[in-house]
Amino acid sequence: MEAQAGLEPWSGDAVPIHFVDAAEFQRLAGETPEPLGDLAKASGFEPKPGKLLLVPKAGGDLARVLFGVEAADAPRRDAFLPGKLATLLPAGLYRFESGPFDPFAAALSFLLSRYKFTRFVAAKTEAPRLRAPRGVDAERLGRLAAGVTLGRDLVNAPANELGPNALTEAALDLAQRFDAQARVIAGEALLAENFPLIHAVGRGAEEPPRLVDFIHGPEDGLRVTLVGKGVAFDSGGLDIKPSNAMALMKKDMGGAATALALAFMLMDAKLPLRLRVLLPIVENAVSARSYRPGDVYRSRKGLSVEIGDTDAEGRLVLADALALASEDEPDLILDFATLTGAARVALGPEIAPFYTGDDALAMEIARLGETANDPVWRMPLWDGYDSGLEGKIADLVNVASGGFAGSITAALFLRRFISDAKRWAHFDLYCWNPTARPGRPEGGDIPVARLLYDLLEARALAKDRI
């Protein structure tokens, strides 16, 4: 895949990259044959974070590269800052040589920064290539980068290229690649098999709604179910969005893309894990068959739901899928959804809020978010807001009145369809980078998958040892 193309086996045959703060620059200047002080002065280079100095040989080829990073004792260091090199360096083959840096995070960030969505336009320049750093698990590094790349490609694809049919095919292709058992329930069969909310949301579109369900791994492994919101495009339905709010709605299947990215990582690692992936896939379209404000539907769980807003469709399709996920009582259910604008107002585009009824799980997720540089923040399942979901002519409404705490009330709605909130975590994602940052190019992105890979790997192996 695109992200893996720059990772090559370790060898000293490559241009060395030195990561420098002020102290490391002084040390290096006294040990290298090139007059680094004079070169730095002539080019205006200072050993500050993000600054680059290309040091030539006498014949003009590169002798080495200097890249400024935070000091080793800085209170907070960006482990992904070296990824900036992937967009600054000329074509060539490089290796990390010395300085204060984390080799795994630096290499991963380099690969993630190289990503480009090239379905419609070819890359204009040749990307730099990187040797796998010494002592780094290159297979693991490539697995993470490949999973994120898979998900980014799905999020970046326009809806005319990735509607419900194409998203389903992408999921089935992944399942087939790893010999997973896959099943699709589509169209009117959703009603026959008791998925009325998925059917209601997607019935107004040209391509019918469906539920993709695939299972992989040993029966006696840790039992984990991933549920991903797959709204291939969200017009808002009859409560139609304004054009500026609709512009990025190709990414409303980002929850499904995140689930597939994580599933790739887990299946590729051959962990002792019984993995199930559930993707409710629809388009929330406007037509004579669209579901309406004020309609009432029975859910798979039996709870009746009154539609207060057709633009709150994600929680509806997730509700049926989460009810199904709960029926076989897995060890853990994780759901992913580009669910609420309220989450962005609260935390912005860089931090993913999450919800769970298990304090120990929340602490583990938060810790791994820090170590994986995959930032998250726990939000409260505040019971005081739960009454706002009570309906007058149905058990529930799909939106609470008043407009406050939108991300929390959405999570509380989902909790109604879970059998055990201590075995569940919900991630309210954005899946988009408005501006480029190291390791995170502008456009579609896959948050939380890397930290959850770390979590599930550790839990699966611990269960295997028992």
C-alpha cells in the first residue's frame, strides 16, 4: 500500500538523518567533516523544532540531513514531528542516524505523512524512501500504516465512487482476504431479519440499505465486536442539511472505515481473537421513500423510537447493529461513528471523545492514546441527561430537546441498545484533518485504530496465556 512504499530493510547505505536540538547540534558540529556552523549560518538554519538543513557533499549529493526537534527534556514532545520530513525531503533513500527521537513513532509518522489519495490525480513528485530503523518491529509498523491507509482511502473517496454498494464490496474484499466468514443482509431482507431502523434510514436511497457481518479467528479467542457507522453520504434526509454542512458528508462512513482499518490490523497480526465486524451501511437520501420526522419504528431490541430529526440517522443504524452485537455477549464491543457536531464543538478535530461504563477500560484507552500518539478524551455517560430521550408516543426519541450535550445524549441513546455498558466503548469521531500536521495529512483520517490495536493485542495475548 501507499504508506508502506517508503519502508525498506535496514542498511547503512542511505543518507543519514540527524535529529538535533541545540545541544545535539553542537555535538554534531564538532564531529562531522562538514562545516555545519557555517552552513547553518548561511542558510538561516537553527536547531529548532521542524527546521531542516540539507548538508551537501563536495560533488553536490547529500551527505546528511539535520532536522530540528524538541529537546529531550522538553515538557511535551511531538513524537510525530519527524513525519514532516516526508513532505520536505527530496527524492532519495534515507535512514535515521542519531539524536533525541523515538524511532518507531518517527518511522510511523514518516509513512503516515507520505500518504496521498491518488485515485483521480497522480502524485506530482517522487516521495522520499526510508530504511526501517534498527531495532524497530518493521512488520508491526507496516501493519499500522497499511491499516490507516486502507481507512483513509475509503474516507477520501467521493460518494459517487463509494456508495453503499462499493463500501460493501470493500468490506467483503477485506473479509475474503483473510478468509473471514461474511454475510450481507440487504433491502427488504432487513425487515425480515428484524433490522427496522437500518432499513428505515436507508430505504430512500437508490442503493438499498444493508448490514455487513463478518467473523474471523478462533472460537476460543478473546471475543471482540467492532461496529462502524457506514453512512456513505448524509444529506440529512428530509431534515436536509445546508450546503456548507453537506460538503464533507462523504466522510460520514468514517466509522465503518475505522472499523475496517482496525480489523485489517488485527487479522493481519493473526491474534488469538474472535473478531466480529458489523457495518450498517446506508445512504441518508431524500426521496418519496425517505423516513420522516414524527415516524415511529420498532428497533431490533424492541424499543420503539420516534424520529425527532432525520439528520440524527447514525445512532439509529448503530442501534440495530449494537443490539445484534450484544446478543452473543462478546467480551468487548467497540463502536465508531462520525456521530455529532457537538463532539467537534467540545474537543475540536484532533481529539476523539469516547464513552464507556467501565472505569478501568477508560483508563486503559486514555493511557494507550498517550503512548500511541492517538489522542482521546473520556466523556461522561451522564445519567441526568438520559430522561431527555424519553418519548411521549414511543419509548425513545432519537434526539433530546434543547440542543445541549449533543454528543453525550447520542451516547446515552446508544447505551439503551447495549446489554452491558462495562463491555462497551463508543467513539464519536471526526475522521478528517482540516489542515496537515506531521503524520496527519489534510483529508480523511482514521483516529483511535492504532491505540485500540495495542489494547486488543495485549488483551488477546493475555487471555491466550491464561
